Amino acid sequence: MNVTEIEPKSAAVGVRADTPRDVANKSDKDRLLRAIRMSLDIESTTVRANTQLFNRGRYRAVAELPDYDALKDQARRIKEKSIASLPELIPILKSSVRAHGGHVFVANTAEDACRYILDVCHWRAAKMVVKGKSITSEEIRLNHILEKEGIEVVESDLAEFILQLADEQPSHFLAPALHYSRERITALFKRRFKTELPLDTGEELTRFARERLRDKFLYADVGITGANLIAADTGTLMLVESEGNIRLASYLPPVHIAIAGVEKIIPTRQEMAPFLDLLSASAVGQKMSVYTSFLSPPLTDPPFALPGKPMKPREFHLVLIDNGRMQMREDPVFKEALNCIRCGACLNSCANFQTVGGHAFGGETYSGGIGGSWEAGTSKLENARFSELCTGCTRCVNQCPVRIDIPWLNENLARRLNQKELPATLRSALGSVTGAATEDRSAPIAKIFFGNYHYFAKWGTRFSSIANLISGDSKKRDKDGEGEVKETISPARLLMERWLGLDHRRGLPPFPKQTLVQAARQLTAPSSKGRDTKVVVFADVFTNYGMARRGIATIEVLRALGADVVVSESVPEGRAALSQGMIATAKLHARRAAMELDSHVSDGRDIVVVEPSSLSMFRREFSHLLDSEERFERFRSRAFEPVEYVVRMLAKSGRMAQQVFDISKSKVGYRLFFHAHCQQKTIGCEEPTLALFRELGFDVVTSNVECCGMAGSFGYKKDFYDLSMAVGADLFGQVVQQDRNGGTRQIVASGTSCTEQMHAGFDRSVLHPMEILASLLEVQESAAKLGELEEEDRELESDVASLKRGRKEVSKS
């Protein structure tokens, strides 16, 4: 078995390795790539273990919420209402706090906020400030400003304390030091505190930190905290935490400063309720966080003072920070990001974040899928370049407790970054030839190539022998003068890597001799008489030009069930362009696909889409790309995944699955390993496949990864190939483990990109569920056609091999 393993690349001898601070600002691509390498080498194992632990806990916690979706809807409504009413809510909040004797300052910029806080510290002759965890304080670089003025700043959150010692920025909203293993923390503490204590357990490390932090709370002059939410009507702060340090920072020092972005304001204290349930479950997988405080400062409790320390009156300052937020509020796209409640669910559910964390998938302050919008909104667009690590897999969409469409935000970031590129004749010409929208022709050449893949696939199929020779095996293996095997990369693949960014290590699937549309035309369709169910199989680009057998199997099964099936012309639906941030082009493609299918839908046909990422366009992304909600609904309600539609037809006819499919005909045995495409899971189409195969008697094991890491074009790109394969390592490991538990299983995958990732990890066949179902039917014409296609594939592989041998002989001579 050939399983690909990812080995970390050690830093060159004598070259200082990058630190997180070195690569925090990712306004240029080089630092982004260095950050990925650093994280893969040093942080990946720990990040993966911790994020996946959080993620599993969150799945359990939200499953126990009987009204989870209703809570999400309620929270979303409150946030939308609050953001729309911010100009009215801010004066109400100011009046509420001042009525209790507190102070409020609205800071337009980070500099204004820091200046005000510094002035308060100077007025109170503060020597020491103790801070609770606050991502907003990171945003405004507060620690640096205070320390520059000689004020000691103590981070009281254990994770922030670790990062302060290491001089690193947070890697995660909720768990800033989640990239640190216990062993690394032990080494850090021993190095910084010159201690000989063993510090070999988490308990010992926590006790050691607590002993050093406890006195800081007692002697601090000022306590600084953030706020999860602020109620305008009462000035109440909601503070949610796991350690109790925020409570100490707000209670013990005589001066309490709370800093928060203006987006944290909601109208009333009562409206905090749904967020409390959602935040605890989404962030840490608990029904209720360990410490939850509702403060309406200033506190009326007597002030605390140690013996010999002067008794100072309590004082409260609320610093509300704009720093770009009100401008985000006016942005038709990025105002969506203001709904974020900083739970971290999108980070934990992201396969790329699980692999490299926020030091690669993040900027100077914010990280993960939602982080790009915040980094751009509070600093500048170029600082959000790390958002390229969002593959659009959509696994975060259903996990967000306030229903933020994070992939759409990142696709728009990509669009705006594309528009920052300087015009170039070659890019413009390539964009024109491929039919890209005018505004997308400034995008990098690689993005124009991947975004208009249908154009190149069409010509590649027409000249498949030549195209497959050019794009085939990237390496030649020849013996040098001493008899050792030496590998050289083919010139064609080197050019493709240089100009298109297509990594030479990634195997490319050969172009077929027949597309799905061509093969389907050669089938003799049964009479439509008496066939009430009418279907059009959408010939998506990925199936039509790469996985035609899946399409033919789908036609065969649906016809066997009694459907009247036709096949559409192959047109792009916008997925490829959207993934490159070419939104104007994606809109052209989406409208083209809608026009192609209009007559079929009007004829009463349902749409069956083999490729899950294309189906997701019909069910999700068309809402952004088509002209109206009604037009979107026309296609959303009629588009189905193939097995989902099979189950639907079986239920409609009243037949048992065993009456149509005979498991004894299975050529691959009864043991299956099924990996559902990430977007298939997001739109709820995974379960029908599992249910049907288990009903038929198959022993099915499923992968538990969020995404395989290939994610369409992402895994082909030179910049991200290593990350893609590192993500895939989890999936490969699961397959190997299952094979060890009772023998080899047939790998089954729904997505084209998933199949290619599996091929990269294993030298084994990967089947689509419909191919297996087709093999369980009685042999029909289309089944024979499947056999012809398989034979053509074998001939094609043989032709390519012959051409390669010929090329080698020519090069030798």
C-alpha cells in the first residue's frame, strides 16, 4: 500500500527559524508561505489535537440543545437589529453607564483608545495593569503602548500569560496558546523563570503560573477586561470565561477599564440569554462556561486593599472602539462580519485551521475564516491575504451560531485582492480568450486558469493524447553515470508550475476520450412513456471532463428506477470562478447554467448533480449569484444529489432497496470506507448514502474529517500542496486503520477533488456511490457503456505510457 506521508522540513543549518511575530503580517505572499511552513514544522500536531478536541465537544454540546436552530435564528435577529441601530444604541449606553457614575469614551481609532487608557493610568499613577483575555486589546496593540510608558502589563489568562512570555500573538480567539504542547510550555517556563522544578504535568504548570499571577491581582492598580456583550439599556457587561481571571481583574483593582468593539452592543440585558447558551456550546463544548459574570459597573462592593495599601475608590471606564467597524457596517458585504460573537467554532471546524492554526491561517490579530474580514476591516485589505487558506469548503457555515456565510466573505476578499493587481497584457488576453468577466481579467494568471477550467478542459479533451502527454507524469527517472536513479521534472510540468502555479508533485487526472455528454448521446434512451419522474442530469464540468463514468452510472440507475432521464449540455455553473474570487465571472457562469436548465425545469424535470461542489452552487451560492431570490429558489428546490434522489424515488414507489439492488453482485465486497464531500455534508446530503448502503447490507465506515484538504483547485497549487497533503494525512490514516481492522475496504468518495486526494495517498481504486449501485443492477445498455468507458480509460493509460516511453527514447538519443 502506497500511503503518502508528510515529513517536516527542518530549517537550514545556520538559518534562524521564523517565529510567529516574524510572519504575523501577511500583506505579502512570501510571509504567508513562510508561516505555513513554520506551522507545519512546529505547531501542527498540537494544533490539530486541540482544535479537534474542541470540535468534538462542540458537536456533542449543540446536539444537546433542543432549540439550537431557533437559538441561532434568535441570536442572528438580535445582532442584525443591533448593528443596524448602533448610532442610536451608543448614546443610550453612554447615558446608562454615566447614570451609574461610570465613564464612557468612544474611540474612533486604535490610537485614540490607547491614548485614553494611558491617560487613565497616568491620572491614577498606575504602575501595574492586570489584564483579562481580550482580542480587542491585541487589535489596538495596547500592551506595547502601556509598556513603552513604563507600566507593567500582566496577562492573567494562562494562555495569554504563556504568549506574553514567548512574545507571540494569539493563534486562536478562545485558546490563544493552543499551538503550545505541554512540553513546549515546560521548556518556556524553565527558560524564562530559571527554575529547576520538574513542571511535568498540566497541574504543576498551572500551579506554577497561579503562584506568580495571584499577587499581581492583589497589587494591580488597574484591571482591564474585554466584554462579550454590552446591554445598552443598563450598561451591563456579559463576561464569559473558563479561569476566573477576568472576574478577578474586574473586582480587585480599584480601577476597571472594559474595552470592546462597538459591535458588542445589544439593546437590552434580556437579549443576552440566547448568546449565553450558544457561546458556551460553540466555544468550549459546554452547557455553561465555568465562570459567567453580569456586571453593571461601577461596582457598589467596598474596594479591596492590602494592609499598607491606600484605599482607593472604585472607578469604571468603558472604552468603545470603532477602528473601522462603522465603515464595515456601511459595506454591503463585510457588515456581515460584525455579527461575529468570537466563539471560535469556525476555526475549530476548518480542516486547514486544524492543521496550521492561526499563526499561518491568521494575521497580526485575527485568525481563521472569519479573521480575514476583521483584519481587513480594522487594518488594511492586504493584511487579509491569509484568507486564501479558506478553501470555500463551507464546513464552518452550519457551525456558526449566528449564521455568518464566512466563505462568501472570503470570496469577496479574494475579489478585492484580485482587483489590487496591476493590469497586465497577458492576464487580460487570457481572461478575454477564456470568457472571464472584464473586471476579473486583472486576476493572477493561475486564478484565471483555475477559474475558467471548463475552457481548458474542453480543448484538453478534444486533443486528449497530446494534452495527457504534456500534463502526465511530471518526473523522469534515469540512471546517472554511477548507476544511481536520478529524477528530473518534465519541462512541461515545470512551465505549468511556474506560470499556472500547478505543483509538479500533484498527479493530474487524464482527459477522457469521451465526455459524459458524448457518452450519454450514444446510449439508447428507453421510451419515456409511463415514466412520470423526469430528470435532467446536469453535466457539470468536473464530471463531464474527468469523471464521465459517474455520470453514466447515475443515468443507468435512475433509468432502472423508472425515470425519464436526459443530460444537459456541459456548462460551468460558477464554482471554479467563485473559488478564485472571480465573482463577476461566477455570476456569468451561474446565469449561463440557469439558462441551460430553464427549459428542463419548465418541462417538469428535477435536476440531479453528480459533483457535490456543483450541487452546492444550486442550493447555496446561487443565492448570491442569480438575479433574484425567486430565481434562486427555482433551482434550489429542484436540485438533488444522485443517491439522495435514488432514495427519494424508492420511497415514492414504495419499493425496498433490495428489490432494485442485489448486493450479491458486488465486485468490491461488502466492506466500504465512505468519504463524503465537505459541501455534501454542509447541504445535508451525506446521510442518504449511508442509510441506503447499510440497508443493502454493506458494512460502511465513514471518515470523520471535516475536509480532505484537496478542496478543488487548492490542493493543485504549488503554494498550498504541502498543506493540502498534511490535511489529507488524517484521512489517509483513518483508511489505513480501518484496513487493519478486518481487511481492505473499498474506498468510496462523492467528490472529484476528494477522489484525487485519495489517489494521491493510495494506489487504489476510488468509486463513486452511484458506480457501486450501478454494478448491483442487471446489465443494461448503459452498464455496457460503462464497460466501454473503462476499456477506453485503460487504452488511454496505455497510450500515455507509450508516448512517455517514446519521449524518453528521444531525449536519450
